Amino acid sequence: MESNEFARIRVYLEKTQRQVAQLLGISVKAVQSFEQGWRNIPVHIERQILFILSMKEGGDNHQKQCWQLMKCPMDRKRQCPAFEFRMGKFCWFVNGTICQGKVHENWSDKMAACRSCKVFKEKFPRGVLGS
């Protein structure tokens, strides 16, 4: 996640830096550092802010499960944690999902795939996220 995207999300949520710091359990200085690009945004903070943003939008938005949208075959669904834990509307939040036919090595690789996926794109308001 880039610093400008983090700042856009905070503004969209209508929160001050202090309020976002409280929501995320971090210092105001950390929020300022993220927004100024002085510090990289850790994975756990990115996941948390994206989850909060997705819930602001109503949680599921009557969205279909990822395996329905992606038309996953049953053998793939059986191996996928999103299917196992019924998190098909939050598949982007779960590590180890079988997206694009493979499990991604790390969060960065997973998010690169997720950001181009219609499941992820349908979850968030247009123009708030960078990609």
C-alpha cells in the first residue's frame, strides 16, 4: 500500500490521523509517517485498514462469494481457505487462498493479484484505492 492510498482511505473514512491511530492501535506519529511516506506501511496495518474500509461499505454489499464469481471448480474450492471458512466475500483478507490457480508466496504477491481481481474491486469504493 502506498502512502497516498493510506491517506485517501483515512479521508474517505472521515477520520483524523488521531482517530485512525486509535482504530489501528498505533501512534499518531506512525500514521503521519505512513502518510508522508517516511515509513513503509506494515502488512498488518494494510490488512486492518482495508478491512475497516470494507466494513464501512456495508460488509458484503450483496456480493457473491469469490468461488461463484471466479467459477472455481470443486477440487480447487476444497483446497482453498476462503471456501473452507466461508470467507468468499473477504478472500482478499485470507492468506493461502488459491487465486488465479495458485497460492501466493507472500502478502505483496497476493495483494498484487487481488487488486486486479473483480472480487476485490467490487468490495471497495471507486477512486479510494490506487489501483
